[in-house]
Amino acid sequence: MRVVVTGGAGFVGSHLCERLLAAGHQVHCLDNLLSGRAENVSALSRQSGFAFEQVDVSERCDVIGPVDAVLHFASPASPVDYLRHPLATLRVGSRGTENALELARQKQARFLLASTSEVYGDPEVSPQPESYWGQVNPIGPRSVYDEAKRFAEAITFAYRRSQAVDTRVVRIFNTYGPRMRPNDGRVVSNFIVQALSGEDLTVYGDGSQTRSLCYVSDLVAGIIAVLEQAPEAPGASGPINLGNPVEMTVEAIARLVLELAGGRSRIVRRPLPEDDPKRRCPDIRRAQRLLGWTPQVAARDGLERTIAFFRAELAAAAPVAAALGGRA
Ligand code: UDP
């Protein structure tokens, strides 16, 4: 297959490109590098089946030649990123999704939308099944992401119904692993970088809010399984939750990172961000039944691998930081 991946230089997108290439597909990656990084795909660029184009898919999303699948992963996804770029986030969820769907329609390609557990907002039911419609504050600060993704789901289903595009929607729950940016502001990257730098771990609120952490290789395996489903397979359109159902409090995540990373950091409290969801846990029975997919990597194991990645990143950055500091 020839696959277009929007947001292919991002954290999840780059792992997806890598897996698709390894499976023998050709990959055309589109990314405006707002939250993605060119170095995420620099190793892939040396492979003949890979092409990278720096472009904002909210403005244009066209590719020359045949395309078999369009995977729409372009969007800021960390709260810190989407709060910093509210309009770009709304644009890529709306215009960007429409442009990517148009590409799929013109090329008669399959379309897969990276949606999110944020469509459930601050949920009143837990775990969250796909049948739950969510509780989103439409004017709160997080709405730029939540409502953009809800719109993205709506337009994807409208293209399916009115334009006969073969579409799929996955709802991604908190994912972590190598290639997260050290400063992306998310809970796992923050805690690991803080622990490795000897800084205090910043738990927001009382730390009793929960998240369910999915290691990136598990997520990518689920995405590929959804992509490969035959159009006539039951439930192929989704939406389908992809996440690890092991629910942890943020306080417990902080303690586990401290235990695994070592060091002498303490846990400190910081204010809880507005509309921060109190519970988040995927009901993955649909994915288990339809795809035979279940996450394999336990938090302890995945966090160890992610800590090793950040240790190397920080070590590589240290001489540069020292040199810059020396010049200043
Ligand atoms: N969080 C925290 N300390 C941090 C970063 C995040 O306590 O340094 C909390 C945050 O308030 C939320 C959870 O961890 O309850 C997950 O936050 P993240 O930004 O990773 O993503 P979210 O799941 O909210 O989209």
C-alpha cells in the first residue's frame, strides 16, 4: 500500500510510519512541525519507501500519484500544546480533517482518523465505552481540542454516509513512550524529566484523578489492526477505543516513576488545571472482540523503556546546554 500519514513526524505518527515501512508499505508523511520533530523521521528518510513533506494540512493536503490509505494524525495532542495553539488545533481538527478526507475521497483511499478519549470530556461513566456520548465543556480551555476532535469524528462519519469513503475512527487514550518531547507538558514526560533532573515531581490537584497509560507499541499495533480490517468486517467504521485499561491515580504514576528512575526528588502539589478530567479509563471490549487486540506492555515495563530514552536524550542535550550556558 501507499499510505499518507498526516502528523507523521509527531510522537505517535512517527512510530506509525516506522511500523508501516517495516511491513513493506510506502509512506508519505505530511507534517508542519508545530509539535512534530524532523528528527523523529530522520532515520526513516534514508529508506526508499519514505517521503517527508513539510506542509500544514489545514491549508492543503494533496499528494501526487495513487494513495491507498490516509491516516490523519496531525494535531497538537498535549494539553500544554493545544492550549498554546488553540486556533491551529481547531483548524487542523476541522479544515485539516476535511482536507484529509477530500484526499481520501479523490484517491478512493481508506481513511483513518486519530480521535481521542477527550471526546468523552470529564466522563460521568467509567470505564468509558464507545457508546458513551461524553461530557464536554464546549467553551472551556480544553474545548479547542475536544470539540475539534468531536467535529473531526462528525465530518468523518458524514463523508462515510454521503461520499462513500471507507472510514475508520480510533479513540486514543493516554499514550507514552520514546520520542515524547521532554517539554510537552504531559504527565509521563514531566515526571520522568523531573525525576532524572533531580527536580520535584509536580502533581496537579490532590493526585486522585486517574489516567490509563498505553505504551506506544501497543497503540500502534491496535491502529494497524483497525486499518487492516476489511470494509465489510463488523464494526469496521468504529469508533473504537485503543488504550490500556489499567487505571492509575496520578499520585501512583508519580510514585512509580520515582521508584523506577531513582534519585531524590519529592512530590509537590500544583493547582489542578481547569476542567481536568477526574477519571479516564478505556472500555476496550470492542477492540478485544473485533480485533483480538489487547495491550501487552505493563506500565512498569513501558516506563522503564521510556526512562531509558529520556536518560539518553538528557545526556545528549547536557553538553550542548553546558556550552550554551558557558557562552552566556
Ligand atoms: N499532571 C500532573 N502533573 C504534571 C502533568 C500532568 O499532575 O506535571 C496531571 C494532569 O493534571 C492530568 C494528568 O496528569 O490529571 C494527565 O495529564 P496530561 O497533560 O498528560 O494529559 P491529559 O490526560 O490531561 O490529556
